[in-house]
Amino acid sequence: MTSRDVPLVPPARRWWTLIPFIAAVTVVAGAGGLAASSARSTYAALDLPPFAPPAWLFGPVWSVLYLFIGVAGWLLWRAGGWDRVMWLWAAQLVLNLAWTPLFFSADQYVLALVDIILLDVAVAALVVLAWSRVRAAAWLLVPYLAWTCFATALTAGIVVLN
């Protein structure tokens, strides 16, 4: 463990300070779930690229990713307080939140593609900044970045095919 991994929060407070971060990602996931109430039928009706995964895969993948995002945010906050890194963490959550209603509720596939490209950039920047602060947080964000990049390719494919 390096000095950048040493938390600023006293040990007695560590466990409960995770709660707001898990709550934030839960709100984003819940709002996304509400916006995606017709996701299965929408997804099934679209012309999909050949690499499109089955619809049932998205729920389990996002459940794990949201947990990783929450823990990464918590680790970053513990190590540096609320600063520009945390504002970027919050901004990527807002971009994440915007994609589902754009895609599934509004059928705005091009806007959803723009949103997810911005999300990719924000998450990539967050990984870079996290690397110098708490490497565990950066590693927790890598699968998220990989998935959003895959989702970007999927969204782009949907835009082209539909």
C-alpha cells in the first residue's frame, strides 16, 4: 500500500461513509430502470449488430458495474475529499443516467450516442486521475470503461442499422 492509498477518513467512520456512494449509484440505476421499462421490446425490435449481447445480460453486468462505480467513488473521496476528481465522478454518473432515457424512452439514438461518447471520455479521464490517487479505484473503473466502450460500439451499430 502506497501513501496515495492511505485514506483521509478516520478508521471508525470508514464503513458508513460508503452508504451515500452506493445510494447515488442505486438512484442512477433505479432511474435508468424506470426509463428502460420498455427496454426488452425496444431492444428486440431494433436491427442489432452481430455482436449485440442478449438482453438478459445487461441487468447483471450493470449491477456489478454500479457497485464498482460506487466503491471507486468512495475510495477516491476518502483519499482526496470532494474535489475535481469527485466532480468528474458525479458528472460521469449524470452522463450515465442520461443515456437510458435518451435511448429507450425518447428513441433518440444519435443523442444517446453523443452522450455515451462523452461518458467514455469522462470515465477514461476518471481512470487516469484515479490512477494517481487510488489505484484500486482506477482498477474498479476499468471494467466500467470497457463496458461503456462496448456499449458505444453497440449504440453506433444501432444508429447505423436503424
